[in-house]
Amino acid sequence: EKAALSDGILVPLWYPDAKKYRPIILLDAILKLALHLSMSSIKDDPNIAASGHTLGMRRASTVAIHAVQASLSAGDYVVCMDATNAYNTMKRTVVFEYLRKRAVIYGPLFRLFNMLYGGPSVARLFDGEQSVGHIVCSEGTRQGCVSGQLFFVCGTVEVSRTFKGSLVQVVDLLAALCRGCLLSLLGQ
């Protein structure tokens, strides 16, 4: 039963601007509903709010753009990064440690996260109705999963808190706000 819910279907989506495929894993609709309901029942995590992370914030990209523009206006340097494969390489142990410390908040989600991410799972690639291959997922979160953003944020919230005011993060897009740091790196 676990495999029927947690195994996914791998869908390679073509991104013409980036000229690459992005792997999206589709899960069973019952699991998606359970995740959505569990996620809507948890209370806000004050650690995420205090980190300056934009999870759940309406128009998060707009907030990030304003923060970057304000830093540029103040004379800061801004380095923008798209964390390539960030979702796929997130260390699950880091996320589970974060969730364990906040069991009061994440209790309703823990069993579902454990089922999805507690061990290796399979993503199958189909050609029509024929399974033509699979990959085993043992790291990271699943792009396209209802829980993907929250799972990723729980793994990065400590970094965001440590560098609050210096980083603007919208999921796996990151902007580093630096005052003179690039010049010092270049020796100028």
C-alpha cells in the first residue's frame, strides 16, 4: 500500500527558456489530498516567519524583487542564484531533524512526510501505458509534490535565519545582498 501511494510517475517537462527538461513527479491523488489537508491544519511556524523566508507569502517573488531593488538603491551588490537541483539534493536528514524539534507544529504532517521521504521511493517513467524505466529517489524533495515547497523550506530555514537580511529566498531562487563583499573578494 505504501508503494502505491508514495511511488510516483516521472514526467519530464520541457522548459524552452532554459532549454532543458525538469523532472516532475506526480503522486497519487489521495496522497495529495491528505498532504493538502494536513498542511492546511498546521499552525504557522514562527521560525520560518522569523527567517525572512517567503513560504506561503502572497506574491513572494514581488517581495523578493522589492528587497533586491532596495538593496541596489542602498548601494549594495546583489548576487542572484538559481540553486540548480536544490530540490533533488536536499538532505532529508536535515529536514527530519527540523521537523522532530518542532513536533508540536508538524505532528499532523510527520507520518505523511515519513512515508514519502523516510526511505527510498520509486519514480517510474512511462511511454503511453508501458513502464520504460524508473529512478530511485533517496535524497531531496519532489518537484511537483504538494509538500515539496514546505519540505524544502524546512531544510533551508536555518540558513535563512543565520543570514537574515543578507539573503532573500523564494523557494530555490536565492539573492545574496552584499555590501562591498564582491569588491573585497576581488581585492579592490
